[in-house]
Amino acid sequence: MNYAKLAELLFPHITKTPEDYDRIFPKRNLPEGAMVTRLGPSPTGFMHLGNLYGAFADERLAHQSGGVFFLRIEDTDDKREVEGAVDIIINSLNFFGVNFDEGATTEGDKGAYGPYHQSERAEIYQCFAKEMVKKGYAYPCFMTSEEIEAVKAKQEANKETPGIYGKYASCRELSYEEIEANIKAGKPYVIRLKSTGNPDATGEDVRYIQAEDAIRGTLSMPENFQDTVILKTNGIPTYHFAHVIDDHFMGTTHVVRGEEWLSTLPIHVELFDKVGWPLPLYCHTAQLMKIDEESGQKRKLSKRKDPELSLNYYRELGYHPQAVREYLLTILNSNYEEWRIANPNAPAEEFKFSVEKMGNSGVLFDLIKLNDVCKDVLVKIPASELRKFMLSWAKEFKPEVAHYFEENHEYIEKILDLGRTGDKPRKDLVYAQQILEFIGYFFDEFFKVTDSLPENVSEDDAKAILTRYLEGYNHSDDQSAWFDKIRTIATDLGYAAKPKDYKKNPEMYKGHVGDVSTVIRLAIVGRAQSPDIWEIQQILGEERTRARVKAAIH
């Protein structure tokens, strides 16, 4: 076979050579040890937690080493592409603080190594597919889908490895004349790798590939023998071929990807070998797992079962991006929590991220733990910044309440700061939707009584308590004077001045001062539990406080 002649037959329109692309995409001029990483999502319209998990690892590796982090849109599968998905990807990542140095943006490509959409790089891939054919490393395959299905059925019946290889690769040894005749007849074809692996090898005859994995160490796996497709009938490559070409010319040094790609590593090793380039350093991350509520066992997070897999889940509920980032770092690097304890106020960027500290077996994602981390993070965010975050979230997801966070800055910031100062600040703010519900009683439109009177307090006593409270209410009382009045009301109406007195002699009292306070709390807040009621009154103001107590009496 004259492979050079075959290459010209298949790719007459490709005039550039590999050397041309070496000049177009020169090696990056970066400091010693600088890492170049990339995120390569498919534009399916679904951005999931795994994307973000990998993106944070990519971003840390690149930026802490003085390298480059870029976004490449891997849109070679046009059947799965969703309109507007690229904007969803970019906006979602931007929301969570994932900052790229170059790549695809909503305004177009940024950087010297584009295009950054694989669908726009067809000629580059075809140049190298042509080169593979010229060297006898690839061939055109005219097998129909029906023929491929028939092969799979036969392999299944024989309990053989499925795929096109060896004796099942019916187009592998076609002559030039046969190929030419098929093309003239208009038969569609793909370009397949002509693997040099041995599909018939068994036992000691099986050859192994070795590749370094920054997380898992040296990987040893049986070599590839599949004649995998590298170019589809439309001239667009498969992921296998595209990422080999792109990662080389974009200068990618570290490929962070999920462990589900491990099984394809022998294919990628063979492709890199055939084009004559060194492998990047692969970092196969562990899958995100959760504890199944029914079985109590670990399982993979599922798009169908687990809404928390989607990034939209966190955006719609209003998780603060800083909190999500903080949590993901705790599961990305095993020593992050220890570092955070030692450096409670340091920015996360000061942490030395390391692939060696990443787990290589299922990483447990825990929503409860995330919420706890959120509480720790939000308590440190100033009320002014938190108000702006709430406003931004409300404009997108709760426009009907956005004006509350836009109009009265001082009032809102006092509410958000309630109980968050001092040596033991309250940590009960988690995400925007929860915060909105938590502070709702500060707004008359959302105020409602949701809890019942304490069981020790009758309705008549409740009215008596509130009547006395209103008569003696002085908005300028300090906290001590205010509580003294409540104690007096309690003892006058037959309630113990201290809970411990009631506990010792319950037969002597109707209840205790805590029950009396709860009646007042219900009138003003509508809930049996809340932050300090005196502080709440100071924020609500005298007029609104009095109005609520009056309404509760009547």
C-alpha cells in the first residue's frame, strides 16, 4: 500500500503540515515548573459538581505554579450539544470564582492557542489524521452501523471483548483500489487507528503500557488493541484523538479528569506514541460519592437521583461561591482542614494545593458538611458584602424580594449582622434561600406566627403577659433593664423568675420566665426560637414592635 497516496486521496484539501502547526502554536514561554491545565466540558447544558471539583484542582495547580489555566469547549459530539450551553458553562464557572487565563469566553476566544472550540479546529485534526494514514497508523473504515451491530452480537455470543479489532476490522486491509471505489460510490467512512496491539495475546504474552499518574502513581495496564475511531464521518474527531492533538499544541502539562477515563488510557498512550509526542501528566480524580439514604452504602452521585449534582442546585438555593469553594477544597486535599484550623483567617489561595494529597478512591460528598462549612464561611463575610450577595441572588432567582436588599442598606445590614459579632458569633446562616426565610419576620409582608404557645401558658395568661409588656415597654431600655421587666411580669403572674427554680419546685409555679419570654418572642418574631429578642426589637424599631404586640393581644 502506498500510504502517502492514500493520505492524499482521503485528505486532498489538507495542505498544512505538522511543521506548520508547530510554528502556529509555539511552545509556551513559562517559568520552570509552571503547570498548564485545562477544563474541557461538553456543551450539553448540564454543569455538574464534578466539573467544578476538577476545575478547582486545575485552577490551583496552574495558578500557584505561575502557569496557565484555560477553558476548552469540547463540542465534537453535535448530537448532545444544547443551544446556549456554552454561556451556561462560562457563567456557572464564573459564578463560583473559577477564573481562566485564556480560552472560550462569552465574547469570543481569548488567547494565542485557539480556536478554543474543538468544532472550529477540524483542519488541525485532519492534518494529523492525514499524517497517521501516511505513516500506516490509520485507515478508512466503511463499516455500516448494521455491520458493527452484527459484529457486537457475534462477540457477545462468543463472550469476546466488544469492538472493532483484528479479524473483526473488515476494512483494515482494504487495497487502495477498493478504498477508492468505495469513496467514488459515495460510501461514508470514518478514520480508525490501526492499532499495533495484539488482540489474541493471553497470559504472559499480553503487553502492558505504563503511564505516570500524579494521584495514583505508576499505572500499568494491558495495551490497547482496539481500532478506535479517531475521525468521524463528518471529519470531526472523537474525544480520544482531539484531546491528544489539542493538549499537545495548547501546551497542557497536567490533565485532571475523572477516573471513568482510566479505561481509555491505553488508547491515549498509543495515540500519543503514534504521533510522536510525550504524554502529559494525567491526574485521574476519584469519583464523587454519597451515602445512599435507603441502603446506607456509598454510591456514585447520580444525575437522575441527586439534584445536588447539578451546579444549578447551588445557584438557585444561593450558596455563596466562597463557601462551596472552601468545602470542595476540604475533599480535594486531605490536609486542607488541618491547614484551615491553623490558618482560620487566611485566604484559601495561600494553601499549598497538591495532587499527592488527592484521594484515589471514592470521595464522599456530604451536603450536611457543606452546610456546616457554609456557616463558618458566612460568619466571616461582612454584612455589607452579604447584602450585595443576597441582592445579586434575589435579582436572578427571587426578583419579587430584590428591593428589600436594594433599598434600605443600613436596616438589612443590621439584620444580617444580628448576633454575628463578639467572641462567640452565631453561625446559622447557610445559603440565600435559607437566609431569606430566616430573616423573613423583619418584614411585615412575611411576618407570621408559626409556633404555638408554651404548654405552660394559657391564652388568657398570654394576653396578660403581652398587655403588661406593652404597658411597661420603653424602647430606650438597655438589655438588663428590659429583662428585669420581663422577670417582674413573670413573678407577678405566677411564673418562676429562673428556670432552675421551676425545675426544683414545679408545683409552686405555672412555668418559668423562659415561657414568658417565649410569649413575647412569638408576638414579635412569630417563632419560639430566634436570636436575642432585645436586639431584634432594636432593629425593628419601637413602632413596629408595639404594633406586633398589640396585634398579638387582639
